[in-house]
Amino acid sequence: MDARYLTYVSDTTKVDGKAVSDTEAWSDNKLNVKIGDLGTGKSVSITFKVKVIAVPENGIVHNTTQATGTDSKGNVVTPPDASVDVPTDFQDGKLKMDKAVSDAKGNDLNNHEVKIGDTLHYDITAENVNEFGMLYNVIVKDDLVKGLEFKTGTLTVNGKAADDKNFNGQNLKINIGDLKGKEKVVIGFDVTVTKDADGKLDNVALGSGTTPGGEVPETPTPGTKNPIKPNPSLEKTASQSELELGDTFTYTITARNAADASTWYNAVISDTLDTKHLELVAGSTIVNGKSVSDKDVWKNNILTASIGDLRSDESKVITFKAKVILIPENGKIANTAKGEGTDKDGDKIVPPDATVEIPAVKNPVPPVKPGEVTPPTKPGEVVTPPVKPGVTAPGTVTPAPSQPGVTSPTTQKELPQTNDADGTLLSLAGIGLVGLAGFVIARRKKAKN
């Protein structure tokens, strides 16, 4: 009995109307009954019931009976086979396709974002949902999108390992045979997300076959969706950790896309220079190693530089120089870089801003050295030159002692020391001026008399 289409109904076998046990009459879907000797004109009737579990493609259930025995001399006698063809009132099978995506732990990943290097598991289910229908030669196809790579050794059919040759590069094509009513087959395999992954990693499988009534058109599964996004970041640094008035230094902006992310498209970097405190050094802007004209990237002290696309784990660098023209009251010079781009589908992707803040100090006033004249701080102000300790300032008249033989403490301190040549010269110059003034006054009085 062809077990593909028929199944025996237990305890229904009879010989000439008498029940025969299944263990005595059946083994591996084969009937084997001993009926003894048949005399001339004698006959034996054997009956049993079967159930149609599938319909052959031609719609006819075929069954054949064979018999053997011996004659009186012991010679084997085999009568012709007896066959019967039973047409079936068949129905077409109905194919239903489904697909699921999960992680290694079996968690559903449909509509979840993925990253480069992730492993995804796909299960494709093909089912004949018509209980009384039949599907033949069911073929399942799955063309993996760019960025998904089949992992060898992971293909299974109903949990049992299948030949990797069913995969040809990115394309799966496997014949899972016939599907009886309500029967289903699950095909499973793993894929790796590669650096070529970009945008929406939608994936659809197809199933097809035939029924007793004709061809079954390709039936798609619902699509699985796993988007992959860019993950850009900005970093900004300065060539100096502290600034003073008049310093010229370099700003560096680094735009980077993460190693597990998809391409960041049409990236643009912008930076607004604080012109109250900084001045751009003309011709100092470099974009990814190439010098660019100020008029191409700067307008109203705003940098706008297009750096193109950044693939996964790629970075691009912008540098420019600035000069400190005024120290802020808070003693800090801050500057911020911004970025903007899109993913493959045109959705805007904006990384966090990057700000660098540098301490700025006012230039210190140099100390006045002994003997130097401090310049006037106000119009008309006269500043007395500094005087060395123990030296009388030029033009100073030492007062006479208040008592004969007694030296004033102040006078004593102001008198030059014998070992101080500079002090002695200054004192003599002062005395000379006083003497000259006295002489001039005396001449004027004499002239009047």
C-alpha cells in the first residue's frame, strides 16, 4: 500500500468475514495473510479499510495485490497481480507562506534596528492550509538583500540539517516535496549583517508548487523589516590648552561614523566663529587634507563644509586657525561644531554638537625694575622715579640738624654712603643746584641796590 496517499484503518482486516489481528496480518504498511489451501472452485475474500491522506497528481489512487503458493508437486504458482484504480474527488491545496526573524535567543527582531556584525535567524514556513487538498513539489525561494550573508552550515528543514548547496550565493532555492492537508515545513537559516548593509533590510520569501488542478502561483511571505542606521559623532579640539591675547591656534573638527553603522550621506559640518573674541586666519581652512578657499566654505564668519558620505568606521577632518583679539570677561573662549546628513532613505541624521572651551588669561603687567621711570597713567601726571634704598632723590635738600652736633634720624638715613658712588654724585648735583640758586638770588638783590 502506497503510504504517501493511503493509511490503514486499524482492526478492519477480515478473512471470509472473520477478523484477523493487525499484528498477524500487517507489517510496514504491507498485508501478509495466509489463507491455506484453495481447492477447485474455492475462493477466499479478504477485506480491510484505508483512509486517503493525500491525492496523487493524476487524481487516482492505485493499489495492487499479489499472491503466491504451490501446486501438488511443490512448484511455485503465482497468479497475475490484481490492481484497482480509484478516482478521487480531490480539492486543490492552498499554500500559505510565512517568515520570521529572531536573534540567537529566539527574540523577535522584526521591525528592530540592527547593526553591522549582528547575526539574524530566519524561519520560513510553507503550509498547506486545505485539509482535503494536496500540494506537490513545493519550492521555496529567498533572495537575500545586499548586506545579508548566509552563514554556512545553518540551513535546516524541520530542524534537520540540509545541504548548503541549496544556497547559491545570496539566493536560496529548495524543493521541500509534497504537502498534504494541514501539513507544514519550516526552513531555517542564519545570516550575518555585513558592511554593505544600508537602509531597510526588508526580506521576502516565495513559495510555489502544483495541485491536482494545476500550477500554484508564487506566494510571498510577509516581509521582515530590519532597518540599519548611520551613527555619526563629532569631536572638536584646540591646539592650545590656554590662550592669551594675540595667540594664534588651530581648531580641529573630526566627523566619524561608527564601525557598526550604515553610511551617513551628504554630511555637512558647520561652525560659527565668535568674532568678538576671535578672528579667522585667512586661507587656513583644510578639509580632509585639502586646502580650501575661504569664499567656498566661510560666509559671515560661519563655516559650512560639505564632506560627502561617511561609510561605516570612516572619519573626515576639518581644521582652521583663529587669532585671539579680545579676552572674554569670563576668561573662557568656547566654540561649537555642528553636523547634519541623511540615511539611505533620506531621513535626517544629526549627531550631537561638539564644543571645546579654552581658558583665556589677560596678559600680566610686567614689574617695574629699580631705576626705571613708570610712565604716567593719567594725562599730566608726574611720576617720581624710584629711589634705591639709602639714596636721596635728585633735587632733595637735606634739612640742617635741629641742634648743633646732633644729626636728625631722617637726615642720617638720607645721607649718601661713602661706598655708593651713584648716591654721592646725585647728592653733589643737588647741592650744586642749591648753591647756584643762592648765587642768582644774591646777584639780583645787588643789582636792585
